[in-house]
Amino acid sequence: MHQCCGPCSLYPLEFFGKTGAKVTAYFYNPNIHPVTEYYKRLEAAIEVNEAYGVPWIAEEDYGLVDFIREHAGKEKERCAGCYAARLEKAAEKAAALGFGYFTSTLLYSKMQDHDLIKETGEKAAERNGVKFYYHDFREGWEEGIRISKEMEIYRQNYCGCIYSEMDRFLNQMSRRFAKKYGTKP
């Protein structure tokens, strides 16, 4: 299971626990910026994995530099490229480990494009000789939030890339600045 973060992993792990499926978590997220945010999310993912007794793998190479080189100037297509990069790597890892299926915790978020994730995951699966398991984990949105708060794990407030951080905070910070100084920067 490609794992984007700890909070988004909770409901999928609950779901798979009820089905009896064996899961290995795979953390590969070169999109996350800055590096301090990357490590906060990695630590939260590990906390969740350990709480659920799930084996996990974190890609040793953070990959931010290559990710930025590949996606710079493609802001409008950034989510499609991001999904493709992470799901392709997850499909490759699943195939290398002899797993028949892979999925992603991206399917938990109400903020993500599920149709595009599904299409991208299926293409990556086909190229790598595995199957993409699609499930709409958004059904457990509230449950995942509740559990993450109970566990007191780190909960991020933007998707991960530098563009999503800007989208999330630019207007808010600009308004705060203007209120304090009477002008926008």
C-alpha cells in the first residue's frame, strides 16, 4: 500500500484489517516540501504502521530534486504527474516484492482526484505486471480523522508539494500581512 502519510493510512488499515488482507506500507513521496514536513509525515506514518503491526518500507532516496526537475513548469498538470511518479514507484516495488496487488492511501482523501488516481494506478499496474486495488476509502473519512486525533499523530494541513502549500497559505498570509501593515507584499 503506497502510503502518503499517517492520517490517510488509518482508515485503509482499518478496512484491510477487517478483510484479513496482509498489507505492507510503502512510503515514497518525493513531492513533499519542505524536508522538515517530509520527516514529520514519515514519522507519523511509522507511528501508524507500528500501532497496527504493519511492516513498512520507506524509500531511502527522498527524491525531491529529481521530482522538482521533472515537474517544474508543469504546475497545471502537477497532480497528474505527482500521482504518476508515486504510483509507478509503488507498482514497481509491489512487483519487485512479488505482491499481486498494490493500492494507495491517496484514495482516502476527499481532496484528491479519484478517477485520475484509479486510471493512473491501473496503467502503472499494467506496466509492472501487478493489479491496482481500487477502493473508495473516503467512506471512512470521519473515522480516520477521529482515530488520528485519538492517536495524537501529526496531521498536515496541505497536500504536500510546494504548489499546494502556496495554494493553501498564500491568500491567508497575504490578508494577515495586509491587515498588519496596511498593504499586500
